[in-house]
Amino acid sequence: MTVFEILLPAFVASVILTGIHAYLGIHVVERGVIFVDLSLAQIAAFGGTVGYLAGHDLHSPAAYAFSLGFTMLGAAIFAFTRAHRKTRIPQEAIIGIAYAVAAAASVLVMSKATRETEHLKEMLVGNILSVTWPELVRTAALYALVGAFHYLCRERFLLISRDEEEAGRRGWNVRTWDFLFYVSFGFVVTSSVGIAGVLLVFSFLIVPSVASMLFSERIGVRLVIGWTMGVVVSAAGVLVSFYSDLPTGATIVVTFGVALLLMAGAKKLASLGSG
């Protein structure tokens, strides 16, 4: 196989992940629940470890079903513990607790299985170079359905993310719409973790969204910036990992961090120049 044939599936997977996660990241940042993706991803990974311990292959439909079931439970918890003004406990605390418990539970479960170190490493950083074309087709189809659902419900999702009180004044059931948001989010995360691992999924969600906020407040512009950054950084990370013989997922995560620093520096220099 040529270098192109080896790297192309991983790059296409990164583009697909960027497409849906950069959009969902806008909602997550606006809601102020930055670590919800990391927490849901870890819960999905915990579900996968339970399926693995039950005797199913890590990438089998049965293991996916375990992951999805646990993720749906996490989605319900986050939807119905949404923080309101009268609530003293911020939702980020609930999200952080869920992440810590799921991560610890994964370690405990895997301690009873063979090759636990290898499995835990794959959960964290994934193995995006091993993704197959049929898997990419299935993932793209699922994300397209989730994207269509969000497009149809875009007015409610965006308003709830940006102005919950106004949504309440309009008579919308915020908790129900939150649950629908997190359920759709859970479908995406469950599939993404199986391809890219917890850390890379978190990076695809948060970094492009944060970077785009440096340059615009408009949703459309932020999406374009986030998508462009995700594609460019993914290509760079895949190439660097291949030619430097480094783990692909971890390399892309670090490349995202470097790119964000460069963009923040460029923004700062531009501000000083205009001032």
C-alpha cells in the first residue's frame, strides 16, 4: 500500500469527526458545559469495557450497544441535572463527578480482563489509522442523520444554548429539549470514541469551537473557522504522526493545542497592531 492509501481513511475519519463535533462544540461552549463531551466519551468507553469483559470484541455491535446504553444513561443524567439559577450545585460539578467515576470504573472493570493496559490506552487515544471504509460510511450516515435532526430543531437548540430564560418564557420544556440534545450527542460520541478515543474526540469538539470564538460571534462564521481548522490540523497531525512514527490520535491532539496557541497569538498580534 502507498502512503496515501494508508493515511487517507484516517484523514477522512478526521474530516467526518470535525464536521459534526465542531458544530456540537458551539453548543457545548455556549452552555458552559465544556467537559460534557469528555465525560460522555468516558461513559461510552466504560460501557465498551463492560461489553469487553462480557466477552464481546471491542469493535463488535454488542460492545457498541453496551457503550450506547451507558451513554444514553449519562445523557439523561446531564439533561435532568441542568443547572438553574436556584441551583447551588453547578452542572460542571455533576459532569466532573460522572467523568471521574466512569474513568475509575473502567479501570476497575479492565483489571479483571486480560490486556487491560492496551485496551485502556486505545480508549484514551484511539487507533484512527485502523479505521475501515465500511466503518466510515456507517459513521458518516449516522452523523448525517444527527445533523439533519439538529438542522430541523436548530432554532430551539440554539436558543436554549444561548438564552435558556428566553426559551422558558416561550413555554418550551427545556429539560425535554436538553434530553433530546444529549441523546443525539450521545449517538455521536459513542461512535466517535470507537474510532478516535476519548482525548481526540474531546479535542475535535472543543478546540475548533474555542478557536473560532477568538475571531467571530456569528455562528456561521464560527462554523467555517472551526471546520477549516479541524481539516487542516487533522491533515497535519496525520502526516506528522506517520513520518515521525508517533501515535496518530495523540499527535493530532497535540497539533490541535499548538494550532490554538498560534491562532491566539495571531489574534493578539492583530489586536496590538490595530490598537
